[in-house]
Amino acid sequence: MIAFAISVRIGLPQNYWPVVTCCVLANPLTAGIRSKVVYRFMGTLCAGVVSLMLAGLFGSAPVLMVIGAGLVGTIAFTFAYLDRTPRAYGFQLFGLTLMIVLVAGIDHPEKMFDTALARLCEISLGIVCATTIDTIVLPRSLGPILRGRLRTWLPDMERWMDDALAGRADGAIGAHDRLKVIADMMSLSTLAGQLRYDPMVSPRHRQIVFAIQRRMLRLVPLISAIGARLAGVDEAKRREHLRQLVGAWERVRTGGTAEDAGAEPATALPDPDPATPWRRLVRQNGAELAAEALRLWGELRQLDAALESGASLGAELERSIGQDAPFPLRPDYHIALRVSAGVLLTYTALCGLWLLTGWTQSPGAVLIGTVALAFFGGADQADRAIAQFAKFSTIAILLGIVLSYWMLPLAHDFPSFVLVMGLFMLPLAAWAATNPLALLLLAMTLSTINLQSNYSPPGFAAYLDANVASLVGIFIAFASLVLVRQMGSSHALARFAADEREDMVELTLHASRRDRDAFLDRALDRIGQMTARLAAAGETDQSGRLLTRLRAGANIADLRRARSAMQGELRDSAERLLASVREEIGKEEPAPRLLDDIDETLTTAWREGGDQAQRGLMNSLVGLRLALFERAPAWEPAA
């Protein structure tokens, strides 16, 4: 209401825009509001500039202007879907503002500058009002929420480590719970774009939070691998020989460093019968993994203490956290390109309808059609989401009738206007606490009415004409999207599985240290995206398989790197094994021939003895065998 009053006072042409801006900026967190403020302003400003440039270039050729607006807007929406952080909002607003300013004003290019300037002023006014109220009246930091999440993640990871050391295998439900923790940790990267705008979270605290996230995610394949190596150890022998490692783990989990814990990797795991080379290899490899896990956990505890109480960090750890960025969220090119094709198809169809019929409300149909795809086109069930959007749009039309033709005519001065708007807006705002679409409903309702300083509602026929155009735009968007992409969680899971296979095949061909790290990042990102989809598709029994494939990919990369340092028969054997992996990795169950190739390469490496390079090769072979053939009989060197 403050934004509306100021807009009326200073004579802005569209007084409802500041109010709509305040509605769409609404967020319970200060960081959320401020990040949307920045991205909304920059998107609006850049769209205004580009609109003026296109109008200057094609002002005398409206068809070229329409084509230019469609292409530039589609590119903006493509970037919005490629960016999985809050920054995507800026690209969305860029595309939508382009439709508002350029497409709607195509018949009057001489007024384009006035329209762009007015829209920027109206939105800026809403931004200033929303930010001021949030800063003075209702500031709320992300800090306590982050601390609450960390208090959940750390115990979850501790329990996972306890289970791994105890040799307890995860069932389908337990494995899915692990994946949910990983997905939750990944969500911190989405918040990173907001966190920098939180004035109550210092830059150092932000850096520590990201350092904790990176170390926790690095622990995921380590703990999974440790559990796989201990699962086959006899319980009595594990209890007898794991005392040192468990003692080291207890000291590290209570705040000590890995060095303070005093665990020697060579003696930390059960000492097998020396006559069983397989158990000896598993023990040596597991001990190295345990040492790395203890080191990372010690760093985690130090970082947690620094975040909680401001405790100082060691010089080396202090330097390392300066290099830690939020975990990278990889672009989903498939969805971005498919939805962008839907946007372009929708835009073309609606502009064709405009050209053929001359319908004056066609620009509104173009705008709402692109809104539907910009905000809902990337969902797994995008068809249902757009249908829900259509339902809420219909409700907004009905609410607009109530507000325009019954409630607002009762207001005769500003106090009564505030009372009427309060009676209308407050119930929707309360509903928004449990359903975010209520804010969209409120914004759409306010956009359907002619809210000016002297209220004069449009004729009912004109009102229906404009709003029917919106529904037509949504319908065309729905039809276009169905033509260009498949829906459903199962399809998304199949697509991610295909991406995983391609990555693993690529690792068999070449794999540097950077390639290995990039694979782990992509695999963890996929796990984060697949977790909720597994539950939606009823495939939670596949949860454990995701972690197994993560380990297998890392081992394939290590094998490829180690093979480059080998010579002679061992190099040839490793190359044959990598070729077998390429053939079998896409199958549900690898063929026994792959196990034979792994065992053959292990035997060759075992006979040649071991320098450091061969030790790395044997570690990768041990890990690959456990990942792909966990239940196979123990390897024995061929005679």
C-alpha cells in the first residue's frame, strides 16, 4: 500500500506494477528478498535497454522486431534454465520484460522509451518499498537455518561412518536416507546466490559453510567405499582388530585432528591371514581410505567449531578454505534446450494468431504463455504444473471480478481503499505461508485490474477479453511443451542414467585428476537430483546402486590414470580391462567376463610386485571389483 500511495503521488502511469512487484518479491528471508531485488532490477534494466536497441534497429519493420524479440527472449529463457541458482530469476525477468515493453508496444515504437522508463521506475519503487520494510520491520537471516541444517548433516554423516565401521550394509530404505542427506547438502549451492546478499552472515562464515559442504560431499564416496571393504570381514575379527581405528574415529569425532588420533593406516584395519592376498589388498586399500576420511572429519570438526564459536583455524586449513566455492550445479542442457524450443514454438504460434486475427489482446497471450514456460516448463511434471497454473489463473480472473466490480467500488478515499485491499490481500498472504502459488495468485489478480489513482474498472467485456487471452496463451504453451519434451520422473531418471554411462565410458578413454574430480562432482549432482525422483517413481530400491556407480566411476578414472604409467603385459591387460568396461558398463548386471578381466589384471599386477604406480593400479582394481562384483568369491592369483 505504501508503494501504491507513492506511485499515485508521483504520477506513475501503471500504479499496480509497484504493488505486483512487492508481491512477487515477498520472501520470509532477507537474503531471498535482496537477491530477487538485484536480479529483478538488472533483468528489467537490461531488457529495457535491449528493447530500445531493437526498436531503434527495426522500428520501421514490425515483423523483424517481433522476430528479434522472440529470439532474444528465447535465449534469455535458455540461460535461465541453464543457471540453477537464484540468478536465473534475472534472466527470466529479462525475457518477460522484453515481452511487456517490446511486443506490447510494437505498434507505437515512438513510445518505447517512455514505456521502458516508466516500467523501470514502477518496479524500482516496489523494490525500494519491499527492501525498506524487510530491513526495518521484518529482517530474518539465513544463518540460523544454515546452522540448523549443519546440526542435522553432521550427525547423519557420523551415523553413516559408524555403520560403515560396524560393517552394517544399508538396505534400500537406509541407502535412500543417505541419498536424501546428500541432496540436502547439494541444496546449499542453490542458496549460495542468496547467501551473499544476507547482511547478517559475514563473508568468513559463508566461506566456512561452503568449506564444510565440500568436505562432507568428499566424504560420501570414502565412507561408502570403507563400508564395502569392511562388509566382508568376520564380525569377531572386526571387533578384535578395529579397536585402533574405532578409537581414532572417536577422538576425531569429538574434536581432535587425524594426527591427534594417532591411527596408523597400515595397522588400522583387521590383519587378515597372510595367505589370502585378496583380504590383504582390501585391508591396505581400506586403511588408506580410512586415513583420508579421518583427516577430512577432523577438518570438518574444526570448521564447525570455527562457525559455532569463532575458534581459530590452523594456517594450512585457513588457506585451503579460501579456495572452496559452493559445490557447482551442472547445467541441464537437455531441459534448457527442450523448454527453449517450447518457448519459441509458443511465441511463434501466438504471434501467428495475432497476425491472422488482429486480436488486440494477443500481446497478453504471448506474455502469459511465456510466463507459463519460463516458470513451470522445467518441472518433471511440467504438464501438470502448467495445468495448475491455468487453474490458478482462472481463480485469479474470478477474484479479479470480485475485487474490480464489487469490493473496490466500495472504497471512496485512501483509508477505505487500504481497508478493502487489506481484506482481500491478507487472507491470500496467509495462505502463501503454506502454498507459494498463493503469491502468484495475488500478483495475477492485481495484474488483471486497472488499479489507478482514480479507479475506473474496464468494461466487463474488455475484462473478459483480456483474461481469455491469458488462458489461450497458457493453453498454447501447454500444447507446445507436450510436443517438444517428455514428462515424468521415470524419464528423468533414465536420462540421468544415460548421462552416467556416457561419463563412465569417457573415463575409460582418458582421465586426468581433473576429469576424475569433475566426474565425482557431476555424479554427486545427479544423485542430488535423482533422490526425490526415485521416491516419486517408486524406485527407492535403486538408491544403493547410485553410490555403487559413483565408486565405480572413480575407480575407472584411477585405473585409466594408473594404466598410463604401466608398461608391457600389465599395460596391455589394463587396456583390455578398460575395453571390457566400455562394453559392460551400460548393462544392468555386468557379464562374468568382466570379472575375469579384472582378476586377470590383478594377477598380472600382483606378480610384478609394486612401486607406487602399481599400488595405485591395484587399489583401483580392488575398488572396481568390490563396486561391480561385491558378492563374487575372493580373488586368488592364478597359478
